[in-house]
Amino acid sequence: SAVPDQYSRAVDWLSRYGYLPPPDPRTSKLQTKEGIEKAIRVMQRFGGVQETGLLDSETLKLMSTPRCSLPDIDGSEDMLRKRRRRRKKR
Amino acid sequence: YALSGLKWHKTDLTWSVHSYPSPSLSPGLPDNLVNSILTHAFKAWSDVAPLSFHQLPSDSRGAAAEGDIRVSFSRLYHDDGYPFDGQGGTLAHAFYPGMQEVAGDTHFDDHEIWSYGGGSINTDLFTVAVHEFGHALGLSHSSSDPSIMRPYYQGPVGDIPNFRLALDDRLAIQQLYGVKDGRPPGGDDPDLPRLPSPPPARPTQLSDPSFDDRCQGGFDAVANIRGEVFFFKGAYFWRIKQDGSLVSLNPAQIKNFWIGLPPGTNKIDAVYERKSDNKIIFFIGSQYWVFKDTVAMSGYPRPLSEWGMRTKSGVLVDKVEAAFVWAHNGKTYLFSGGEFWRFDESREGEQVTRQREEGYPRNTNLWAGVPSHIDDIISWVEGDAYFFKDNLYWVLKNGGLHQDVVTPKSIAVDWLRCPALPASPTAANPRNPKECKCDLSG
């Protein structure tokens, strides 16, 4: 299993690329374990590695692969709302 | 494929280069070769969609003209809110089409060693440019394999003149701009990108009512963590914010929030936040865990015996009933079996040293006015000590140990937003239940 430091970095990575919602200022940076596991699964499915929900070596390797800095999931509620508003205006 | 929902509403697009890779890092890429590689990267898209790209020349002073898609090689923070991170990590990004000034702009990390068909430590500019121009034209990341729009860099795509986009990428760009032979873009409704089907409706799941018993008291542990009070009961906890409001009336699952406790944890004996380094200590049975924020640190659990707590009769303590840091003196107090111990947990550099103080254990009846076997204790508001047992709590004023009268109050009403019960006789003195008490009405 991943050591805590790896865990924090992975949570940061998942947030940066759209797999986890941005931290809620009301709840600080606390995420639920189920939410993180789900995010890891989506990331694994997207990246084409085995879906385990765990920070296994294959997943950590993929997270350290050089990549484009745009998020993979950009359908956050906030963005969708903005997009809908823009479409409505048009 | 995935579309961003944005596209250019024209098919003749211009591009310009505002900075080139540093020759010191990418010596094999003179400016004219960079122009040629970028031209070919655009061509990959214009080969399959009715798009044309024209590079705008530099003016007489060498400054690049504006254009729809402005390319630059930048380092770290470069004024767009998306800093690069040195060699490796993120390689490049591009802004989706639109009306904003940055729309279409494509930035490459100038800390990378850019090359052309390069070796293992170099990054192939052509491969990354085709990907980024896909974003600049309106495509999002794709999970398909093969697709140039996969987010991860997987080495050079091969010979530039012979490169052809994969089917997934061709369908994506043709959905936005149509196919090369002049058919209308996107079929019948060109401006509406296909959206995924909505997920099936899910009924709202109500929380298990058997755990919605916050008003009944009997908490396993109570802790003041970062100024919020956590009430633990079974496999659940309630959380009270600094302003006294409940985060939710419904309990949260311990295992979903505190990561690293054993599966099936359904009772926590005591919890406290260490004063010297703000780590959070959990006691369950004869073991303890140290948490950094919400994640258990590696190397835990460890045996409670490390704390060296022996009863007056010399028996090693195998369970902690309550734990707290008394704000009055900053010392850590652990309670078990009607006795308590005091610890000094000072910090020396990065290390916290735990020292059991002389003269302990002592009898809990020194804390006059509160029950002897409490559920847990916290320091709260101006350093007062709050003792919790069943559905009542007692407050010992800051520094006070022997207070004559400590009237218990309701945990449910004062902390957990439960309705007050009809008036009942004044609670008995826990040390002397038969003692007669008078109040103003009696």
C-alpha cells in the first residue's frame, strides 16, 4: 500500500487532473476514502491500467509519466454550469 | 473521443511563434526546424478536416504577429495561472477555442529537452504539438488507445511525413469541423457536440436510522481536533464546527474519513490532538495510531505498552478510556480504570519526545465534581476542561481541579442540536447520588 506521502501527492495529482473535486474551503482538504478510491478507479480506467482503486505500482507509475497539464475530466459542476450559462446567452 | 464543447467558428486559422526552445537545452532544434515541425503538426489535423493554418511572419523587429493560435516556450510561472514544473511532469498545455484573449494559445515547457524523433530522455516536439493543437481546436483528452489525445506522453509517434491521426481523433475533429471532402461538419447538427448519455436515475439513499442516534449520548470518544469537536460512536462520528454548528445531522463513517484504521473498526476508546505537532492520536484497545491529518502514519498501530502506564498495583494498562491535552498546562492526560497519568510531549526539532511524569498514576477523584469513569475529555473555549459521560458533560473552569459544584449539562441539547427533554429532577451528584440537592423552585 502507498505510504502517506505518496497518498497526499496522489490526492493532489487527482485533484489537478479533474478526478477529485477542488478542496472545499468549509471542510479544508479532507476527502473521503470512498471518494478517493472512486477517483483512482476512474483514473485507472481512463489511463488503461487495471482498475483496483488502489495506489499500486502501475498506477503510481502512470501518475509519474510526463503528460499534458490539462485535466482529463473537466466536467466539474462549476464548469458545466458556466458552459450552460454561456450556451444560454448565445 | 471527448470534445470540450468549444470550437472555432471559422476554418482559416492563423498561428504565430512567440518564443522558441532554449538552444542550451534543445540544441538540435533551430527556429526554422521548430516552425517546420509545428507546420506538420497542424497539417495532421488539416489533412482530415476542412481546416487551413497559416503562420504569421515576424515583423521587421523580429516580434511575432498576433494570430489565432500563439505558440510559446515558457518556464515555470508564465502568467497564465498554469505554471510548468521543470523537466518531466507536465510538458505542455493549450487553451480551448473561444473569444478570450488566450483562446487557442499553446505553451510548451521550456525546461524539457525538445527534440525531433528523439531518444529516451528527449521529448518529441511533433508528438506533443499534435496533441496540444488538438486542444487548441476544441478536443479534450481521450481514453481511447490509439489516440493522440491521450493525456500521457508515450514517446515519438514516428516518422513525421507519414503520420496519420487515429480513427478516434479523426472522428473527433470531423465532428467539429466536418470532413475534408466538403460534407457538412458534424452531420445534421454541427454546433451540438455529442454528449454522453446521462447515468440512470439513482434513488436517494437515506442513512441507516439505527445510527442516527446522536441524541442518545453514550459516545465512545470525544476530541477537539483543530478547533472542531468530534463525537465518535460505533463506526460513525459527528463533527461540530468552531462556531458550534453541526457539519451534518447525519453521522459520517469513521473508515471513510480517518484512513488507516483497521477494517471493521466500530469502537474508538479515545482520541486527542497532540499539542506539540498537531498529530492526532487514536487509542483502540491495547494499540494506538498516530495520524497526520486524516491519514495514519506508517509504522502504526503500535502497542499501548510503549506509554509505560502501570496501575498503582503494577499492572500494565491495556486500554485508555479518555485522553486530552489540558490547555491550562499543555500536558497530556490519559485516563484508565479510575486512574490517570500525565505526560510531557515536547518537541525537539522534528521529533516529539514523550515523557511520563513522576507521581502518577493518581486517582481520578482528584477531579472533584465529575464522574470517575468518563467517556472522554476535551479542552475547549478558554482552556476549560469538558468531561463527557453518557449524555451529560461537566465543565471544569480553566485550571480548576477542585470545584465545589459542577452542574452537568446535556450533550444532546448543547452539542448535537437535539430537542430539550421535558424538565426532570436535577441530576444527582455522580460521587454522592443520594445527596439531597435544593434549587430555587424546590
